[in-house]
Amino acid sequence: MLLAQRMSDLKPSDIREVGKLIAKNPGTISFAGGLPDPALFPSEAMAEITNKILTEKAGVALQYGFTLGRTALREKVAGLMAREGVKATSDNIMITTGSQQGLTLSTMVFLNPGDVVITENPSYLGALAAFDPYETKYLGVNGDKNGMVMEELEEKIKNTPNVKMIYVIPNFQNPTGRTWSLEKRKQLIDIANKYDLIILEDNAYGEVRFEGERVPSIKSFDTEGRVIHLGSFSKVLSPGLRVAWVCVDEKLLPKFELVKYGCDLQSAELAQMQVEEFLENYDLDEHLAKINKVYKARRDLMIGVINEEFPKEAKYYYPEGGMFVWVELPSHMNTRELLKKAVEKKVAFVPGGSFYPQNDCESSLRLNFSTMEDDKIILGMKILAEIIKESL
């Protein structure tokens, strides 16, 4: 079969591969996914909303719409951007089919084959998967609990040809759970301005905050239109709706509209109307408080078992929100091998190696706490602690 050359370089996601292992072992306690808890979806509200829309506006909801998205929803999203410190109007917003599409569209708009994307080290697997088909290269920059090491970032920019974009997740990063400090965010803007680079700011988890003060987004410090901000309703309403957005400089919006038109014409009209109606007539903050209360308790349970049961050699970041705890083990350990032992005892996680752009670290693991009930978190984490101790 005459496949495109790029296909030879694409590899399946480790998360999907772990999913196959879990499917073969029913009853596995899984910390592998990045899924919101379906018990927390606003199902009743969505049933009411959907019935109303299909009763009163079925002709609109089931018809084609605009590529940029519904104007009323874009206006509401612009209002949500104000919570991030960003002054935006509907002319800065395009609705996307999940924030994953925002990653792909940003790649299409800005990156040529051979261009270099600098990412955090480690970074989100889905972003790397979005960059891959466009024959880009990436380079990881190490970080601490407050974000990227800026000295290392600038050194790599200076010494690497064709750097075009810096991709970051500043709030409750996937996979580490860390949050960037205000100082680091300002430094990143200064560096991007200095070297004329695009910043791709992925804020899928920004509203899933359990504690601490909201930090202004990197986009809020953007004076030159070089920050592409991605937001999503997947983690706060429902991933199945696939409603998300990009917030960009007004002059860039037509470029995003062009490439989205070629991808899918538009995001689903009915789903947009469902989100629009929820924002208009239901209390988003009340819904967020409900979600965050549950996730905070589960995070606390997971961290508690780590502190009590894991060996002292295991280090972790303390997440103030989001869905993940990132654990780093001694460098000689291989968590891919650890996973095999864990699955035998019906516990699963995602090995950390593939989150690194250069695949140069196999001693870490990502643990998700959002989907498992309390008793399973305690049991599964204790089993995992024993496996780690035995492997040490």
C-alpha cells in the first residue's frame, strides 16, 4: 500500500496500549486514563437542555453552522477568558472540536516540516501526537515545580536552528500536575518576544483548581499577538461534547478559520448549543465546585498513600488541581517493566517515558486520580507501593 512517508514515523500512544492491557485484565484498578468522572457530568441539565433545543430549535441544531462557531458561544467564551486575565471579544475566538483540534490547527498554521517545537520535559502525549504528522521536531526543556528552567530554555533556543514554537501547559500540567509561577510566565513572554517565537498555551485543566490563587494566563501578558491560547469544556462539562476553543490575535483568526474549514467545516452545532445553553441558564461555578470537591478528596487520598506507603526514593509533584500525580523513581528503574508486574496484580498506570520528547527517561510514571472511587485508590496505591518496593 502506498502510504505517505510520514506514516512510518507515527507510533501508537502508550495510553492506548495500556488500555489494551487493561481490557485483557477485567477488574483492573486503573490510574492510567485522563478521564473525568462520568458520575460528575451534568447529565440531568444536559437532558433538559437537549430536549429544549430539539423542541424549539431543531432546524438550527441539526443544520450546518459557521466555521468559526456560534457567535453567542464565542461571546460567552470571551467572557470566560476574562477569568484568565485576557481582554477578548468574539473576534478572538474560534470553537474547535476538542482542544486536540486546537493543537492540530496551530501546527498547520505555523509549522513547516523540520521546524522545532520546544516543549516542557515531560510534556503532553497528545500534543506530540498532533505535531508528529507534520514532520516537526521537538526539544524538551527541564523544569522545576514552578515551570521551565528559563536559562536552559534560552540556551536551547540560541543553539538550535529552526525553533518556531514553545508549547506549554502552565496550569496543572499533564503529566506532572505542576503549575507555573507568575514570574516564569512573564519570563516566557519576554523570551518569546526576544526571539520572535510562537507560544502555544494549553489550558485544558485551568478550571479544575482545588486550592491556591488563580494565576493570570500567559496570554494575558501577550502584547504582540504571539500567544495561542487553548481552552476546553471537556474536563468541566463533558469530553463527549468535543467543544473547545482557540483564543488568538484578531488578525490570526482568519488563518485558523481557513485550516479548520478544510478539516471539518465546523464543530457540531448541537453540542455548541448545549454548551451555550448551559452557560446561559446554569451555574458553571457551582458545577465546578462540585467537581473540584470530589477530585480534591481523591488527590488527597492518593498523596496520603504515597506519603505513608511509597519508599522514600519516590519523589512527586504536589498538584493544586488537575487530574494527575507524577512520580519519579530512581533513574535505574524502568516503569515499563514495572507496569507488567502491576497489571499482573490488576493495577495500571502510564509509564513516563513517552511523555519525554526525546524518550530519554524511563523511571517515572503518571497516576490519574479523577476516575477511581476512594476504596480503589487506597487499595491500588498500596499494591503499587509494594511492587515498587520489591523492584527497588
